[in-house]
Amino acid sequence: MFKKVLVANRGEIAVRILRACRELGIESVAVFSEADRNALHVRYADEAYLLGPAPSRESYLRADKIIDIARKCSADAIHPGYGFLAEREAFAAACIDAGITFIGPKPSAIAAMGDKMTARNTVIAAGVPVVPGTEGTGSLRDEELLALAPKIGFPLLIKASAGGGGKGMREVTSLEEMPALLGSARREAESAFGDGNVYLEKLVEGARHIEIQILADQHGNVISLGERDCSIQRRHQKLIEEAPSPAMDEDLRRKMGEVAVKAAQSVDYVNAGTIEFLVDKDKNFYFLEMNTRLQVEHPVTEVVTGIDIVAEQMRIARGRQLTYKQEDIQLRGHAIECRINAEDPYNGFLPSTGRITHSLLPTGPGIRVDTGVYPGFEITPFYDPMIAKLIVWGETRGQAILRMRRALEEYRIVGVRTNIPFHQSMMDSHRFMGGQYDTRFIEERFSMPEPEEGSMTHRPEIAAAFATLVAHYEAQHSAEFVMRNERDTSNWKWVGRWERMHR
């Protein structure tokens, strides 16, 4: 196993990886920007090094600085987490050139699956079904895309070739609106990924977003760990995930798992990855893309399979064979994950920034919270607004929903607005409870109820007063000074000495 691992990320995923390192007896190294100087992952690691100013392009995206730090601290390996440099072929190659193990796939696999058009053509050659769209490789001009659009059929999606997370994506319903949408999609893709290339894909209506988690070692073994349903999305951003999917049956699960394994084998994939599919109303499924990294929603798969995916990533990167075989994978119970974001669901989900003055995490049977914040931590506008991932497990889906309701009710965060009310409304939705939803559910069939009269949303001055009281209490508490005991030791030790003297 590795002696020392550098985690090239921040927030809850950095803390998650650092915990895995500690359990495996591996020394850990954190990197941080000036905005994250007091972040939880910095406190948790054995060593921590400053990268640079708050903007990610000057800190977490500086591959050269990260590799330089890894060399100086003698790190054996680098774990990229997700986002930032996780799917950068050049970063993976630079790690290898520096003699440092990259805990992830080979650069060639990242390149093949990182460009969405190349990925489509790769899996087509392997016999994997894909959503109809523009085929072939290379960049297509706007004129060519406009000519191909009617052949594909409307509605369709403009998607960034190097994209992800909904960036550079636009929905098109007619040819007339397409030129303007092409321009805005290219600009957003160029800004987010440094690549303005886009392609077209048929919009599958009434579809569910299903992804298959795979693990692959360096000895040719590839297994699937079942599916996650990620259909609850807003503007192509996932908000709730669950495993297994309420829309799946054993036959469909087996077929999709086999196709996912085939897609991974087509690029000689190694380490953890996710194959994303769209499943239509008739249970036809189509390859969407492959994420060559750890997913945000990986905990729901860990909970229902009992497999520590991060620990497996490290074992695989060390050259060991998979701990499990396909026949060992059994899905037990049901898991749901809610992404707790610093945003206001009553005001168009606008981001909320500020200092967290109080945080009370839910506990109890079947509850897991992955977070990177604490009371006193400041939510800044520089990074993703996700505060935590709340994961629950139940023996049945119904029990998981009930536990999630309880956990959301217990969760308290003061100082910033969060989307907890949104999740509470979703857990009360009859269509969600019945598993009757698709990727358009939030936009077309769900709306936030008006806040109750007298709630903190209606009376912001009450919330402000409470926040002020909490801040005042914590300031007083931190200023308290406890004097040293008159004796040179604790009362417990003093009593023990007294008893021994008088025996």
C-alpha cells in the first residue's frame, strides 16, 4: 500500500478520501487555497500546503503546483477526487511522468471517454447503444450542426464535447432558436472547459438518468456494482440520487451492467468509473457518457453494497486485484442521498454565502453525513455551494424515505440558506414516493410550496436575531479561561493517590 497520498481537492470529498487513508494506515497530505485555510480537510490531514489565491484557476487547477508539492513532501500517489483535475488527461500523465501514482484511470482512457464525441464513437464500435445524435470525430461548424439538426429531430440537446455538470448544454425545440443557443453553449463550454466544441444529441423525453458504477483492476477484471437513479435534477444538476432505482428490474439491471462492463473494456479502463445511461418509458437504454472518476453520489452504492469504493481505488492503483468478483455483488436494502447546498429554494435557488454560525447534524440508525464544513466555516462564492451529502439507508425504499424525512427535520444549519426545504418537499411528494419521476420532473411537475406564515423565510429578522445570539454565545464561550487546578494533576488521579496511601 502507499505510504503517503496527496488529495488534490477540497470540501467533503477531500475529507472522505482522507478518512479512507487513515483507515488504511496511509499518511495524508492536503492542499488548500487562501479561502480554504481553515477548511476541515486542512485540519484533518497529516500535512497541508498552500496552493495559492482563492480562484480555482490559481489554486486547485494548478497541476504544476500540486505535483511540485507532492514531490517535496514525498507523496507516493495523488487522489484527484472529483471535479477540478480529476478528468484531465494531462494531469494524469504529468503525475506518471513525475513518478507519482495517479489514483484513477489511465490517461488514454480519460482522453477516450473525456471527449463526449470520441466516447460515443468508441462505445458504438463496441456495440453499445447510444442516443441518436451527431456521429464522427472532430469539430463541427455551426452551419454543419444546423444542417444535421432536422435529421436528428427536435427536441434535441446541444452538449459540450469536453463538458459535464450541465455546463455548455442547451435544449433546442426548433431550428429558429438554434443559432443563438449554439453561440451561448460554445461560450459557456469555452469558459468552463477551455474547449468550445459541441455536438447534438436527441432529447429522450420521459427518460430516467441511470448510472452504473464499475470497478476495474490492472489484471483485466471488471465488475459492476449496480445502478443509481439520478433523475431528480434541476437544470441538468443532480439533487437526489438513490440506489437501487425504483424503475429497474433484475433483467434490466443485468443487461445494463453487462453493457457498462463492455464499455469500460472498450478503452482498457482501470479504477473506478461510472457509465451513464438514459432509460426511456419502454425500458430501452442508451449510453450517455462515462465519468472517469469518483462520482459525487458514490455513497449510495457503498451503502447498499457494503463496498468502500475509495479504498478499492487505492488498492487498484497499487496494482492489486479486485477484492470482489461479480457474483459477490449483492444489493441490500435501499439508499437515498440528498445534496445539501447553500442556496435559497424560495428564491430561484440563488447561491447563499456567509459564515455558518451553527450546525447540528442528524444521527441515528441508517444515517450518514459526508461534509466538509463546521460552525465558523465560511461559504464563499469561489466554489461549488454543496455543504454536505445526507445519505440514509433502509431495509426498504419506504423506510429510507421515512428516515430521510427524520434526518432532514433534525438537520440544522444557521448562517446561510440551504435547500433542505426543497428536499423535505420532495420527500413528501406523492409522485416521488411512488417512484414516478423522470429527468424533467422538477421543471414540469414539481413546485416549491409557499413557506408557512411566521416561518424564518417570512420573518428574516427573527433568523437574523437567532444567528446573532448564536454568534454572541460562541464568542463568549471561546473567550472563557479555565484556571489550572491547584493540584498538579486531576482530581481523579489525586483521589487514586490518596486511596493508595491510606490502604
